Amino acid sequence: MSDSVVIIPTYNEKENIENIIRAVFGLKKIFHILIIDDGSPDGTAGIVKRLQQQEFSDRLFLVERSGKQGLGTAYICGFKWALEHGYGFIFEMDADFSHNPDDLPRLYAACVEKGADVAIGSRYINGVNVVNWPLGRVLMSYYASVYVRFVTGMKIKDTTAGFKCYRRCVLETIELDKIHFKGYAFQIEMKFTAYKCGFKLVEVPIVFVNRVLGVSKMNTSIFGEALFGVLRLKWGSFFRKYPKKQLAIGDTAH
């Protein structure tokens, strides 16, 4: 039994997927894992199926989608699945070890012990904690977050972070079908929407390590979407009524 599920979207992650699954399942706290695979031609889904059948049938789950449909839609698919299956805490994490599985219990603790509704694994809450990124990319990411803070008014240092834990009530309250962005701007939109709904967002310091195996999906157009998208988000917020945070009901164990 577990009250927590870790959603990991994948596209061509055969070099990492088995290791990341074993690392999460090796933790003292029990987590379930949901892989959302976008038709990886390298056989990522096949590796997951083998692990399901041979070892982890009770806590490893897989949703296969046809072709690349975007990070945002993968997570929305995963969120809906997690809500349907009764999890109280829903995590986002990359497959490539840029997010350390050992930090999952710290994000969980921020929600359970410190009252966070959304716990964010933050690269920038204590300076800049990024390993093996080119300087240009570090600066682009850091100042993108500064820009997002300025435009949105959120007091979050790492606004584009993709390593997070949500309480169930957050995803039940946010109108998931109204989340529009599919790329990395999705991460900003989710935080901004939770913030506008009145949820408590807490940053937990992490060290982000650039992938060693596999190919990065990051490119400059992703940052372009984030930069222009945040203006659309802020402008749209003037005309939208956000559902408000309710008492945390339904945070049940799976």
C-alpha cells in the first residue's frame, strides 16, 4: 500500500528507465510509479513492461500514448490517473536522474510535516545548485525564473522546476482541462494556478544534475514558450475566476 505515486513521463529513456525505477523502489518509504510513455521508438515501454511482469506488478504502472504529445499533456494524463486511483500525494519527476530519487521523501515531508500543498524541488532557493549545465543555460533558466516572479507576483525562486509533490486536493481543485501549455511553460502554469487558488507552495532545496545518459529534450523554443506564455497567463488571470482552496478532504491512502 502507498499514499504516493511518482509520475515519470518518458520518450526514449531506455538508458535510464530501469535504473530510475529501481532507485525509487529502493527508498525506505514506499512509492508507486506511473510511467507515461509517448511511443518511444527505443523500447522504453518494453523495459517497463518487463519490470512490471517480473518484479513490480503491484506498484509499477504504465500508460502508453501514441507519439510525442508534450510534457504537459503527459502530466495531466498522469494526474487524472492518480486521482482515479486514490493517491493522496502525486509527484512529478524526470527519468534521467537530474532529479535525485533520494529527495522524494523530503518533498513528501514538506507536505506532511510542514503543511505545504505543493512542495517544489528548488534549484535556486539556496543560490544556484545546478551541476554540469553550460553557463549559458544556467543563466537562461535562472533569469527566466526571476522574470516569471516579476510578472506573476509569485514568491517562488524556481518557477520552472519540474520536481514536485502535490497534495491530492490541489489537483482536485485546479481545473486540469484548463491547463493549456504543453512544454516547460506547463510547470509555470501549474504553480501559478495553484498560487491563484490559494494553495501553499513551499520550496525544498535540491541539487539538479544534468543528465549523463540519453538526449536532452530542452531547446531555446521551450524557453521562448515560457517567456511569452507567462505574459498570457498573467493577462488571462485578470479575466478568470479561480476555484479556491478547500479543506483538505479526500487525501486518502491508495
